[in-house]
Amino acid sequence: MSFDQFPRLPQTPVPIAIIGAGGIVRDGHLPAYSKANFPVMGIYDVDVDRAFKLKERYPFIGNVFTSLADLIEKALKTKVVFDLAVPASNICDILEQIPIGSAVLIQKPMGENLEEARRIFNICQKRQLVSAVNFQLRFAPYILAAKHIVDLGLIGKIYDMEFKVCVSTPWHLWHFLNGKSRVEVLYHSIHYLDLIRFFIGNPVRVMASTIKHPNAVELEATRSSIILDYDQYTQARILTNHGHIYGPEHQESYFKIEGSKGAIKIKIGVSLDYPKGELPKMEYIIVEDGKGWREVPLIGGWFPDAFIGPMASLQNHYQGGQQSPTHYIEDALQTMQLVETVYKSSEVEGIKFNYFSENKP
């Protein structure tokens, strides 16, 4: 049995105007657009040299612009989709300059906090932007296949979901995170929160704790324990530790779904030995057929394949051929609301444990 692993591509892709030339564009966006044959009309970054280096590496980029105004002026002469890949704190300022009625894909997170997310949402509404947030994990081949399995009813009703990440993450690759008040949940586990919502919607209760790591004192919390309750039988959990420096033998990175008829387990390989990563692996089991666990041959992984889907979905919608993307701006705002709830739960700090001796008189 085969399952969907690739998004529907637009018949005639609209040229893409990229704003930002950082690592995520280098390692995710551009390799994906090259693979999908999406044209890139140009790129702009405040660091012009960095943009020129990307054009050298990816010659299919049309032009390097030395100012945002020049890129926008050129974009006004044709139909483009803006691909916004800048630090979250810069999103609002740039959106205010995007031409009214344009299509724009916004790199996650949708702002540094819920207040910024709401401002981004309001700007998109005011300027009538056809907008979506790049929650690309929804479009990884193994997630599309898992969603297909779930939608077919093969594993029954979902009652348990679990993410576990125990790896050594090279935080030094993202210097901009130094000094940020929020790190792990906002820039990493947000993907998992969004994916859980993608499968089973919004929880009714959130319990969470985020904590710093002694080997990354320059950063805020890089470890998280998150519990999402839905009903008396349904729960999702996220457990992340990015400071496991003791070799690859006991590192873990997986996503598991359990249902009334079967289960799915996915090894998310990119998190292991990042950025090189390991190959992903996907298995599923249907209890009634007695065939045990079987592997799904995968056509790709998170990087770069997952980055095709958000742009393809937005372009299909922009050209009138598909309903609003699942990562549409309104849905993304709900993910940001969940992120905010996680942080608020962590701030409560749980119930204090006050030890007392049973031997006291």
C-alpha cells in the first residue's frame, strides 16, 4: 500500500521574491524550490554579500537586489509571491511595505510573542495579503504519508501522540537567538505544537515546563516538557533536550501516533547530527491485519522536501485552484496562541514540593 508523500504543485508556478538570505533560505527554501522547479525572480538581504553568495550557489535566482524598495518596485511589474524569511522581530515592518493584495509566505515563528502575532495578523488583514506561515513540517513526506494513513482510518481514532527529541543541537549556528527571551518552544517545539494541532486540533488543557541548560547559559530555556490534554483518553506530549552531548548512541528524535486500530512511528533524522542529519524512517502497524510493523519507503525528509509544500499550497490558493492552505495566517495564529499558553503554564512553575519528615513529633 502506498501513501501520499508529495504536495500538489501549481501548474504554472508564480515567480518568488525572497526577502532574507540566511541559513534557512540556503538549506531549506532554495534547495526545495530548485527541486520543484519554482522560479525565483530575485532575492534581497540587508547583508548584500550574503545574497550574492546564494546566487553563486543557486544560479537559478534571477537577480540580487541591493534594497528592499528595488525588489518591491520590480515585483510590482509582475505577479510574484513574496517569501519572507527574516527574524521574527522584523516581520511587521516588512509586511507594511508589501504591496496590497500580494501573496506572502512568512517564515515561522509568527512574531516573538502573541502580541506580535496579532499585529502580523492585523497587518495581513488590513493590506489584504494572501498570507500563510511556513510551518513546513506539515509537508514533510513522512507527515503527508502519516496524515494519509490517519485520514484513511487505518489506525482508528487517535488517542496518543508523542514527540521526543534528545540530541546535541548546535545552537551556535543561530547567533540571533542569544539574548532572546524565548528560544526552544518558540523556535523549535513550535513545529511539534503546530503538527499536533494539524492532526487532532486544539487541546483543552496545557501543562508545561521549560528550563535552561548548564551548557548553554547564554540562551534561555532549551529543554521543554509539554503535556496537551484533549479528553479523558486523548493526550499529546513533547519532551525535548537539546543538550545531549554524550555521543549519538542514545540520541533520539521521533514522532509517534497511537490509535484504536494501529500506530505510526517516525524517526525525524534531520535533528540527529544537525545540520547533516540522518535519514528519516517511517513505520506503521495495523493490529487487525496481523502483519506487524512495516516500513514506508520515503521519498525525502524535512530538509529540503518539506519546504516545497507551503509554497506550493499558497500558490495553488493564490491562483484560485485550491482552498485556503492549512497553514493559512488564521490557523497559524492559533498555533501562536498555543505557544503563548505553553509559556504561561511554565511561568506558573507547578506545585511546590515541601518535604516534611514523617518522624517529626
